Amino acid sequence: MKQLILLMVFLTLGTSLFAQGAKTEVYDLVKKLLYDSTGYENVGDWAVGQPKKFPVAWKADRVEMSPDTSINFFRRGSATLTVNGRTYQQQGRPIKWEIMVKGPRMGYSSFSLLSSASSEISTKFTIHSLFGKRPFKATLIKSCDANPVAGFYYYEVKILKKDPAFIKLSWLSINGNTALRLDVFDSWSRYAAKTDCK
């Protein structure tokens, strides 16, 4: 009996460690989170009770309500992400990426990916630097890159078989360490994109 319990504990820990160590490209996660083109307005599936649907370690297996009316409902999680096969590091450890999907109760309509800071990340990061040679089309709508510390590029992005997305790719750099943030909106939720240049 003890051996069976130990085996179950080992398998559970091994699966958990394997899931945490699995790496996903930023492009692939964005593509998974975007909804398929159907010709109709759509919202994303919260994937509650479906832990394998997205390569994200969710903090809770439920949708939570936010007091912030610009968020409404949300799910938070984290993932180990790569950019064109590269894992950015800080002090010899892979940086963390936080994920938040947001929207009405029936499904999410926007999401954000936020990296922790790394000295390996450069400022003025573009969508082409992020997605590399993967298939997508991007039209730059607005740029704000005169400030050496913080800025953003705002794009309309089309990935095959996915609804159009509006992506604000921003960065913040302090003492040579830079963090990246992607805010991804659908055509309805893009009103919430903050594109004032400071």
C-alpha cells in the first residue's frame, strides 16, 4: 500500500514538474488564445475544467469576477514562453510570463501576456521580432517609441483562420532590465486599448 501511495505521489510530482518545464512559443500561445474565424462575433472559451486546452498553469480552475469594470471577469496564470526558440533569463533563471484573460461572463474578449524583466530583452521590440518568420500579417496602427525607457507599437494582426487581433506590444526598461507586455484585443474590445503616447 505504501509503495502504491509513493508511486502516485511520484507520478503526480513528475507530471507537475514536466508541465511547468514545458516551453511554448509566444506566437503559439497567442494563436491558441485567438478565436477561430467564423464570420460572427465571438468570445474565447474560458477553458474551466480543461487544463490541457492552453499551455498555461492557471491559478484557479474557475472564472473570477473583478471589481474593475474594464476587466469584468478574468482568469490568471503563468507559462514558460520562448521567443523564436529563445528563453530569456535573468540571473541564470528563465523569466516568468504572467497571463490574464478578460471579458464578459460568457467568454473572454481580450488577454495580456507580461514578462518579468530581463537584461537580455531589448527595447523597441516589434511584432516581427516577437513572431519571427511565422505566418501572420501585421499593420502598424500607432507607434510610441521616442522615450528610451518605455514605449509601444500598436498593430492590427491577422493570423490564418483566426479573427483579426489588435495587439499593443509595449516595453518598460529600468536599469538595463526590460519587461515586455502584449495586450491583445478583438475588434469589439479594442476600445480598451490605451494608446496615448507619453
